[in-house]
Amino acid sequence: MFEQVAKALKEAGSVAVLAHISEDADALGSAFAMAEILRDMGKTAACYLSDVPEKRLAFISDDFVVYEEGMQAAHDLCICLDSGSIDRLGARIAMFDAAQCTVNIDHHCTNTNYAQINCVDGGAAATGEILFALCKELCIPLTAAIARYLYIAIASDTGCFKYSSVKPETMRAAAELLEFGIDHAALCRQLFDTDELNIVQFEGWLRSRIKSYYGGKLCIVSAGQEDFARFGVEERDVGDIVNIPRSVKGTEIAVSIRKLADKTKISFRSNGTYNVADLALQFGGGGHVMAAGATVAPGDDIEERVIKACGELFHD
């Protein structure tokens, strides 16, 4: 799986490293790790992000460029990480198209294999886990910096190793990364247990607004721009609110709906029985069996459409 990737890395001189829009910790950790790997190989590499990371993830690194439309940055190679389809690159598609060679490294089972070279493993718990395997396969030496980024990527996308995607090889990779002296407790506290006061208050308000359907199998939270403004929070800083309805006993599918002026973001989570990647595909999105999402045009009927789609899945 890694032979073509190895050839592309070897031949490249200048590399653009991208991840999906609204980068989460797996995307950021994977991108920063990839950039470090490339620099250690003597390449010129830069991470181009769609935006400044959400506040709680600012500790990971500040070594990035926020891409602006029309930015001229020609590279031999463009590596896309944790992005299931080309539209998830946003405006940076122009940078992808301008590269001489393109590589797609991802763990989403709905990946569309959009690059010239596609390294996709839907069974991996995180894109960071694939990068760890890449380093081992190609005999790329790990460093403390690379290990820290990969650990952040893997720990975040496994919910601190509590999701069903975790396999023995996931834990073995994490154990080897810990050998580099990573402060696991401090990193996980920043990833999972630290937030601004207004965000905590916003999440408390959301808990009071959980809606339940189909005998408790479906739980939904929804928020609009006026709600974000009332609490003084940025929508991009509350990406994990779908875990609020997911925690309700008896929930099979949890959904969060974030209504913005120009789009609506839907996040789906399964507690084990149902494939939410199939749900996301109905709304033009994608993801994993247990975690998926979609971005749709604004509309008053979105919540009703989601409820109906979930009901059809339950009744099947």
C-alpha cells in the first residue's frame, strides 16, 4: 500500500500538506506529523489550513499557513490527509490541482480515491495510525515531535481509546509513541477536558435542549447563529457537541445540527448498531460507520429530513 507513496515522497522537493476543512485534532496531528517527516527527509514542506484551529486545539502547533483564495503556492507534491473527498479541501482544491503529483492518505470508509495515489485504510482508527504504519514500513525514524503529533491524532480520533475502532495495533502504536516521553495525561486533558467558560455554559444550555425520538433511539441537539452569538462562541470551537446527545442512555444515533448563514453542518454518531456513514451519504456527506457528517444548504426542513432518514433506518 505504501510503495507509491514512498516513491512520491522520495521524488518530491516541495510539498503542500493539507487536511479537511474545519480541521480536527486527527487532521491537525496528522498534517503536522507529515510535515515533520518530510522536513526530516530534506524536503520543503508547509501545512496549509482552511482556517485557524479551534481554540482548544491551538496548543498542538502554530507552524501552519492559513490558506487564502488565490494564494500562489506551487508544489511538486500535494498530500491530503484525513479528507474523504476532494470537496473537503474547500478553496485549497486550487492548490491540489496545481501540484504535479497528489497523494490521499485517509481512514474514512467513504473515501472517493480522488488523488493520483490513494492510500486509504477504512479499518484504521485514525489517519495518524496509517502514518505510524507508513513510518514503520518505510523505515522513517520517529522523533519526539513526530511521535507527539501522531499520538494526538490517534488519541483524539479514538476518543482517548474508548471507541470501537480501537484494535490491538492501535494500542501497540500508542504504546510505542509513549516511549518518546509524551505526557499522555497533559495532552488528553487539553484534548478532552479543557474548554473556555462560555463554551462550557453553551454546552450546558444544549443539554437542556436535547430532543428525543423513536423511543429514545434518536437524540438531537440543534443550534443556530443567534445561539452561538448569545454565548459568545464561534461555531468552529464547538465541533464535538454531537457527543452531548450521544451520552443519553438508550441512544442509538446522536445528531447535532449547526445552522449557519450559508450552510448547515450535520454530525452523526452511532452507539454501535447503525451505520451512520450511510445516513451522511444521503445528505451528500460521508465518514465512518460510527461517526460521519455532512454539510448542506440552509433550510428550515433539515431537522425533519434527518428525523425521517433515521426513522427509515430504524424501521429497516
